[in-house]
Amino acid sequence: MHRRIAALLATMALAMVLATGMASAITYGQPDGDGHPYVGALVGADEQGEFVFCSGTLIAPDVFLTAAHCTAAIEQFGFEFLGVTFDSVFDPDTSVVYPGTPHTHPEFPGPSSDVKDIAVVVLDEEITDIQPALLPSAGLLDQLANDGALKGQSFTAVGYGATERTHEPGSGAPVFGEGGTRMYAVSTFSALNKGFLRLSQNPSTGDAGTCYGDSGGPNFLGDSRVIASITITGDIPCRSRNDTYRLDTPTARAFLGQFVTLP
């Protein structure tokens, strides 16, 4: 990963740790190819060139869902926002980028019980050749919890972030793998509260998950197209948990309802 991008993502993750008491690429996963064509990445540019810096999902022909700390970072770090790409592998020279306008939740960052870490990019033009993913119905995760259906439930995370941590040859220093390729991984249910769905991504138990650069990316219910939550943060080594922001809550639905028709 380019050092500029790595530093940006690390700074963004650290900012979330400080703001929420937690931390947030696909780890121990697989290249997605054409598996989730509605998942894309935010594209920025500075004096060194173009780069992807967060993930997200097309939820309407002209609406792209992501995390608030991703869109807030555009102004915070002072780089140019170019738009959204859906290419499975980002190439600054050839990838198609769709311009749009970011809209950050106006109350972000909220309290730890409801951080309101949600945003959208309204694209300048509708995308007609990609079918959008689906939003959950109101209270879906609560209903599943009440029915006892969440225990053992799998979730599919998709994103463009860095891959699992390795060690630099010769030095032993920990490094994260290259980002910029759409990847997917399967996690399992860990816990549910008012604002967050927490997922296990511990490889020792057969789980996989997210890491730096996957922020804003979707966590699909099983292998469906329904986005249960978006990746927000997790543990710093990206080996234990994925803390994701629920989309079935009144807060999330009130924000999204300004831009899309809700189920």
C-alpha cells in the first residue's frame, strides 16, 4: 500500500479510537471479482495522485452509502474528493470514477451509544448497469435476536481495505497487505446493542473480517443482498472483532430516508 494512503487510513482509524473508544481491509478473505458489483470505494486525490480511502455500497441508482468518518475526512485532511469507483481492482489510470456530493450525518460524531457514523454520496448521475443492494427493514436485527436466529448467523463483509497483518521481511515489523482490491470475508455474530452489531473475525475460530480502508463497507446478512450494517471500527490488529453500525435503527433510517425509499 502507498505510504500516503496507509498513513491516512491509520490516522482515520486512530481518530475513531479516540472518539469512540474503539478502532477499524478485509482480512483472511478472498478477492471478490464480480461477486458484489454494487460495493465500491471512495476515491480521493492529492499532489501524489489518486487513491481509494474507504468502502461503501450503492443503495439506489444515484446514492452510495458509506461511513461519516470517511466523508468527514475529506475536509479534515484537505484532499480532493473525486467520487466513487465500482471497479473490482482500482487503477488510477483506468478505473471509472463517478462524481458526486458527500452528505455526512449532521450529528456525527454522536455519543458512544449511537455514534451516527453514517453518510451517503449522492452521485451526479444515476448508474443504470449496477443493481443496488438492499437495506434492512426496521428493527430487523432485533427481530432476529428475539427469535434466537442471530446466534451462529454469518455476515459477509466486503471492502477495498488492507489485508491481514504480516511482518516485513528482515525486520519483523508488522505491516498490512495492499489495499485497492474488492475483497469479501465471512464473519459470525458476536453481540448486538442499540447502535452496533458486533461480529467475530477471529481467524482461530474460522472467521474473517475487515481492517483499515473497509470503513463504510457493507456487512450483508448471510449471503443475501441485504446490508445489515456498515463497518465502522474494530480492534487495532484486525484479528478479533468488527464493530459495525446498524442500518435498521430509527437513527439510521431517519438519515437514509432523506435520500432513498426505505423498506
